[in-house]
Amino acid sequence: MTPLERHIREQIARRGPLTFRDFMALALYDPRYGYYMTAGERIGRQGDFYTAVSVSHHFGQLLARQVLAVWQALERPANFTVVECGAGTGDLAADILTELRTVAPDCLQGLRYVVCEISPVMQAEQAARLLPFAGHVVWCNLDALAATPITGLIFSNELVDALPVHFLGVREGCIREGLVAVHDGQLQLVWAAPTRPQAFRDYLTQGELVLREGDRCEVALDAVIWLAQAAAALERGYLVTIDYGDTGDHLGGRPTGTFRCFNRHRVSEDVFTAIGQQDMTADVNFSALINYGKSYGLRTVHLTRQADYLIQLGLLDLLQAHTPLSGTPDDLKARLALKHFLVPGGFGDRFKVLVQAKGAVPNHLPRPPVALQVF
């Protein structure tokens, strides 16, 4: 039994069963024992899962071109801000800023790069990684930014899938909510009357979800809160959400939903094993982000596969640059990494990119204006 499991059992003994949302929030974000709040290697070969950033630094290089294109489309504002929500190790920020320093020093000169990160452990790692850009990087939360909304770009990469979710299911013709309780000495999922019926009904509508007998789905109210905060922090510019997931019509009709855990690159649905020591995640419902976004002043520019998005940013140019007739071992390594974004079932195929706009900006995402430099 992990220390966090003991803590959760104590809470259940005092308060009664927890919503799955509260259980997941403790498992991932408890200040003392949560998965993302404690030290340990999470990402990459020695961790629990891979990200696009851990596969290739070219992912950040391509996103840097998007930053540059947005800056130019906004007519090179003097106060131009890029906000990364959930920056992990800081590698993506470092790759973006390194590329801007190489191809667009004029853009970098006035750029403020804001990291929104709740984990002190991650903040420390990010600060060390971003030390060469200390004059450009600050740490701040979205609520604080809302006091003086930014002009620029807010983006997240694999953040929304890790926000806590409620479980809903249909049992004997009724909508029921999954709660975490202790039965026969074991943590178990039990089904009870919904704790937030109106909020859940709204989410099913906005998320375009239809539940039938035996189905289960995730209700990501925390993702809706995050979306509202991001919209409030953005006065003029774009919000880019990169994550795995789908529209609501493709997420319904599943007896176990989309929730899963990751531990040492093994996928599991056993949420009560190694609590606080394994990652927990659920597919993002992009229909919910699109429909709720309308009420927050966000216009949908497009929703596309990550592969198509990266191709628009110059992915094929990069691949060609690393395909000379006499390729070096580094070129081979780069080609293999880049192909992860193109092959069926890879990052580019499974992940999607949602682009939303706010304020007086073009209703299309600006294309990068310069050719890629290979570093």
C-alpha cells in the first residue's frame, strides 16, 4: 500500500466515498504524494510514457515556426506573449526558444514566455532547463494572467488528458456516477446517484455524448474550467490544444470508457494499483472544448490530426533535409524520430490539434513565413 493509498483510505473513512474526479486529483496532484508532484523520471525511455517532445526536438522546432507566424499575423506586437500550460520537463519550451533564437531573433527579443505549472518539482526542473532563456521566461497561473489578458498564443501539449475526470455510466436505465469506496478492505468503484446532475447533463450535451445501457464515459469538468481560464487570459490571439482524443460521436458507446493508466510503458485499466506511482489519463473530448469554447468567446479555427498540422508547419521539409544520399547516423536517427509523426498509429495519427481564436485575428491559423533551419 502506497502512502497516498493510506491517505485516500483515511479520507474515505472520514468523508465517505470519493467521486472518481477527487480520487484522480489526489492520485496525480496531491501536494505530498501525487504522481506529478513528486520527484521521479516520468517521461521517456526510463519513465512511464513517451511524449512528442521526448521523441524528437524537431517537434519544438516546428511549433517555434507557429509562434513566429502568429507574431507576424498579429503585426509584431511589442507585448507578445506565449503561454505554455503544463510544460513538463521544460524541453519543449527550450526547443521553441532555441529555434526562435536561430531563425527569428527579432521575435525572441520582445517575447515573454509564460509557463503555467502547478508542480514545484516540475517548476524546478523547468527553471534549470530554461536557464539560458531566463530573461524571457516567467512562471504564472492562468487566473493571474486574466487580470491583464495577453496578446499572443496559449498552448498545451498533453495537458488536458491528465486533468481529473468524473465517471458516468448507465446502469439499469439510469445515469449513475462512479465513486471510490472501500468494500471488504479493498478500494472499489461503486455506482451511485450523480453528485452534479445538471453539470453532467450539460457536459453530455456539449460533449455530444450519447450513453446507452452498459456504457461508461468520462466527464471532464476540470478541462472545461481550464478552457474558461485560458479564454479569460487571452485578449487577442490563438489557443492551441494538442492531445489525444476525438469528437464526442467517436468517444461514446464504450463499456470501459477511454480511461487508462501508464506505468513503465505498460497500459492498464487498474486504477487502484500503485496509487500515486502511475500516470492516469483519459481521451480528450474535443467536441466539449469546441462547444464550451463558444460561450467563452473562442472561435474554432480547425480540428485536425497532429500529422496534418505538423506537415503545414514544415514536417516534410525537415524529413527531406535529413534524407541525403549519404546520410549520417544522426540523420538516420532524426528520420526515424520524424516518422513517428507520420506513420499510422504514431503520434501524428493518434493525436489531434484544436486551434481556437479570440479577438480581432484572422479566422485561419497563420502559416510559417520562413524556411526551416536544421539544428
